Amino acid sequence: MFFADQFQELQRSQPDHIAITFEGQDTSYNELMEHSWQVANGLLGLGIERQDRIAHLAKNSTEFFEIFIGASASAFATAGVNWRLAGPEILQILNSTENSTLFVGKDFYPIIEAIESDLKFIKNIIAIDGDHDHWLDYKTWRDQQSNQRPDVSLEGDDDILQLYTSGTTGLPKGVQLTNQGYVNAFNAFVDNDILGVDANAHFINVMPQFLVGGINLTIVPLLRGARINLM
């Protein structure tokens, strides 16, 4: 059972349980997964290739989880980009990993606009917060898609996440995490009761979603059916 399969089981077993609370808005497991399946179908509709990198440049939001889970369900890998970097550094990351699609939050529209003409591989830019002249509006694009899980064969060695080193001794380097890697990590957390969370737990996250801690220390509680209070 891979990453997307575990979330599908949570959608079935506790659909009305709150998965994420962010800025006063609650999202149930069923809502989270319907939106994630919509993202998965939307990405497949863009015609990009299996295992393409889907870049995410935005501050914390519920939409990140929709993008991450949806991308994994359609055999793409989410690449979290450090929004503390300057434009040229972001350009280097996006070009070096040949990302085909970029999801960008409104705080970073000006940065991407400034480097857009130099992006070598980006075919699609999706504005998470909408309100952009020529990029796809995230919610409009998402809500046009089917909310049923797409029929995509997944493999254990499929990359589902790519994060980047700090670049203190050179340029940032991509580090991949696979479907099977997530299964192994999740089982280790559960078997050793590392976080001590279950479906009744509330877990607060303040770390940005381009950090391994900001992602994995929220994904593990979610996979346990807990509630994330996202800051």
C-alpha cells in the first residue's frame, strides 16, 4: 500500500474527520482527497510525462497537500522550492531539475514574472491564489476535473517528493524520496510510536513546506488520521 493508497483508505474510513485546519477553515479527509484526485486528473490532462517534477513555490497552505497527494497518485514528484531564495537561485533550481509545471503562491508572482522568460522547461504555471493575467487559476483548473482517483499504476521506486539541500557549499542539490521510502518511514514511525499520534490527535505545524520537517512531520500524523493545525 503506497502513499496515495493510504490516503484513499482514510477517505473511506473517516471521510468527515477534519484533516487540516488552516486560517479558520476546516478541510475533512473526504474534501482533501476529492481535491487531491482532481489535481491528479488535472496534471494528467496537461500531457506531462510520468515522473515529471511538479514544482511548488508558496507559503504554507492546504493546497500544498492537495498538490503533493495528487501528484503522487498520478506518478509525478512534487519539488518544494525554498521561497527564501532570490530569483536567480529559484531559476537555477527550476531549470536544473527540468520541472514541467509550477504551482506558485501570490507572494511570489513577482519573482516568477521576472524570471519567466528564462525558464527552460516549465510548460504550465498555475496560480494557487488565482488573480493572474495569463497563468492558470488553481481552483478553476482543479474544480473542472473529476474527483475520482485516476487509474494510474504506481511503483515502489517512483519518486514522489524532491527537496533541496541548503546549498551552503555549492548549488542546492535535489534529494528524492520514493513511494517505498515513504512506506518504510511511515511504518518505522508507527512501529516505534515516534510521534505518539492517533486519529484523536491535533498536530501543529509552523515549519515551511519546502523543508523535510515541514512536510514529513505533517504527513505522518495525517496518515494516522490526525488533525493538522497548519500555521
